[in-house]
Amino acid sequence: MAAALKGRLAAQGIKVYKSDLKKRLLANNGMFAIEDIREITGSKNLGDLRLEDILPSGRLSFCDPNQAPPVGGPVFWYKEWDNHLQDYLPDHVRVCGRDIPETKNNFYETILRRRRALIQGIRYAREYAMADTHQALLELRAKGIYAHGITVNVAADPKLDDLYGQVHHNVISAVHELPAQLLRIYRALTRD
């Protein structure tokens, strides 16, 4: 941020050292004011220079957090890393606690109600996928091809028994076991 401030001040015809800006930003917890420019440059006359013209866009470091409206709970101050300064800003983050009146929390029911169509679509897609897989397996068996199913990270589903039969599918509990399990399954399937 000090480099950006230096560049913007230079564009206004004001020469300052980046190190002076960095020290001032650290001393003021990342806040900056026109008075700081006057003190750094030693100049009383800065013309019609406004702080908004020289601060990097999106940064509101000229705001004084001590002027924030009071809150009804404890206030905690924390340091925060400033990537532009490459240093911590002590007591820069203000966290205000407040008590929220207790209410009945129906978050889960609200989400289910709002997303009912999505949930039904997912259930429908799963049932459709099961029926589609069943039809594909019937067609393969009619041609004399036998399929073997492998699922990873899925709990044993009784519907798999309906699809493949009890001996024609495997469930692998963790993906890191997949290579070793595939070799074991392949060996069992290709045994004469």
C-alpha cells in the first residue's frame, strides 16, 4: 500500500519516501489522513488534494474504527497481516460481540422446503440411473456378457445386490485402496 500511495502522491506532484509512508501506516494501524501527508512532506499547502484521490481504490483505511457506533457487547482487537506493507497491523481488526435473542432455529426445514424441487430431482436422477443401469445389465446378459460393478466410498447399498447379484459387485471403502483392490478383483475374475 505504501508503494501505491507513493505513486499516487507522485502523480499529484508530491515527493515522499516509501519508507516514511510505511512507517506512518504501521504507526496508525493502516489508517492515513491528509495531516499525515503534511507531516511527512513538511508542507502546509497541499492545494485541493483530497484523501480519496490518493488512496488505492477499495481501501477505506482513512476511516477511524474508534468512531464506529457502540455495540451492546464486548469488543476485541486483533492484529492483521497487511500484504502491501508486508507486516502486521497491531489492533487493526475490531470484533464486536452482541447477544442475539433466542429464536426457534428452523434452518434445516427452511432449506428443505426451499430446495424441495432440487432434492426431488436428485432422487429422481438416482432412481433413473439405477433403472438405466439395470436395463444395460439385462442387455449385456442377453448377449452373454457379464458385468462386474465396483463402487468407491459408497456404503454398501442393498440395491447393488438387486442390480448385479451378490457376487457381481465390490464396494471399496477408501479410494487409496483402489489400486490394490483392483488387482485382487481382476485376479478373482480372470481365474480359470
